[in-house]
Amino acid sequence: MKKQKTSAILLKNTITLNNKKYDYFLKDNKDGTIFFECEDAKISQDFLAEDIAGVIIDLPKLILAEKEYSKKASEVIQFRVSPADRSKIEKKALKEGFDSVSSYLRENLLSI
């Protein structure tokens, strides 16, 4: 008899803000953590199960803050680097706890 692979439960829900619906997803990882994703709030990560209620309570503020930030951050700056330099920059960004090279560069360049 072939053993069936059980997949984690995926729950889709919505939150309504200013008459607009925003989707978010929860997936039980079966290890005490829950994967939470809300594209509109730019969240896609694992949380402890006991922290999910707080995330959902804060979700309206997070979505609105992300929308406000997106309005303000509409300009793009581009520059070229070598593959070796790109790798160094990415490693430094991760080492310093940034989730993106953009946020790492923005933080460092604006603090000069």
C-alpha cells in the first residue's frame, strides 16, 4: 500500500480596508510555526503559532503603511556592478539583517 503524502493545511482569508479586499494566507508547518503571507503588506515568512493573532491584528496598519510607502518610493536608481561586487553586496546585506539589497543600500546611503 502506497503511503499518501499529507500536505499542510492552507487557509486563505481576506481583510477589508477602505472597501477593498486584501488576501492573506496561512499554512500550518506542523512544527509549531505558521507560514503567513500577505502580498499587500509585503509579508511572507514563518511565525510562531502564538504570534499569528498579533500579526493579523496589525495587518491593517501594515497594509496601509506599505501602500503609503509605495506611493512615496516611486523613483528608481540603477547602476552597474561586477558579479563579484554584487555577490559581496548581497552577502553584506544578509549579514547585517536586511531582507533586500535595496533596503540595505537605501539605509546605508541615506545615513551618509
